[in-house]
Amino acid sequence: MTTLTPLAPLLARLFKEAEAATSPASFSRDERERLLRSKTEYVDFYGRLKDLWLAVSPETGTLLYMLARSSGARVIIEFGTSFGISTLYLAAALRDNGGGRLITTEFEPSKVMRAKANLTEGGLIDLVEVREGDALQTLSADLPETIDLLLLDGAKAIYPEILSLVESRLRPGALVIADNADFSPEYLERVRAPASGYMSRPFGDDVELSVRLS
């Protein structure tokens, strides 16, 4: 049995809530595409979507657990907490790895409150530090010396900037998982470049999986 076993009812309920959630904000397809790629309007864009969960899929959540567990991760950074579903999977892996530290960041206060409540209900809050605010500030200081795994699942346009903030702390062999990375061609170009210091490949339909080589 893993920590995911007792978490299953909570996760099932949260995924059901996520599926049922709606938002009063509406965008044309072109406007949505533009905002997803904007480095200057992401706070307003995601703020207007604050009622949506923007959660990983159950399959991606299980993948996150497996990657963190199999790599023996003890220190994890997550960009984009939302309501904490992916955080639960990662924290469960830390618990089963014998403990550790997960720093996650979210700028929407209502989501921070709900994520903390979900982590408390799941019995994993002791492993997680939730930093409230723009990740370009919250992840710019007070990072662990060594990071084993980085999850990018916030504003897609600033994936390269977030990677730059933590890159010097990524140990050789560290994993970087970017959800919906197709919306950040700049990020993909960077991690896939031969001299980037990463080995990187798409994994499934919407995940880019990278390994820090040195």
C-alpha cells in the first residue's frame, strides 16, 4: 500500500469538483491563445480563471507520483499550486520516500486557502510550504541548496523564467516536468537544445519530461 491508497477518496472527490467547476470569464480562442503565451498579462488572465481548478489529469498525477517516488526525490519545487491536486500526488511520494520538503507557489489567495485545506485533509501539510504570490518573486530567494524535481504547471509563458530561477539548484539527474509545455515554445526550444544540459522528450499528450544532465 502507498500513501495514494488512503488519499484515493479525497482525490476522487477533488477531481469530480474540478470537472464540475465553471468560470464567468470567457475568451475567444484567439484571445485565449494570446494570453496563454503572454509574459505580461498572465496574472490578470489566471486571476479571471480563479474559479477553475486547472488541475492535472489523474493520469498525470499518477505519473508525478511515480517519477518522484522512483527518483527518490526529497526536495521538490512546484510552480502552480491551484487547488493542490498535483501537490497531493507529489507530497504522497515524499511521504513514501521517507519524508522531505515540497515548496509550491500560487498567487491566487482563495486557491492557497483551499490547497492548504486539501493538504491538511490528506495528512500531508507537514511536508509542504505554500508560498503565496507571483512565482517570479516567491521562488527568487530562500530555495534549498539541492532540488530533486521541478514541476512547471503555472503560467506557461514564464516557464523559461521559472526554470532560470531554480536551475542552479537542480542536481545532476534532477527531473523537470512541464505540463502543457506546447504553449511555451521558448521553453521547449531551451530544454531540447543539444547544448542545454538537459535530455528532454515529450511524454504523453501534454507533458515534457526533462532530465538535468550536469
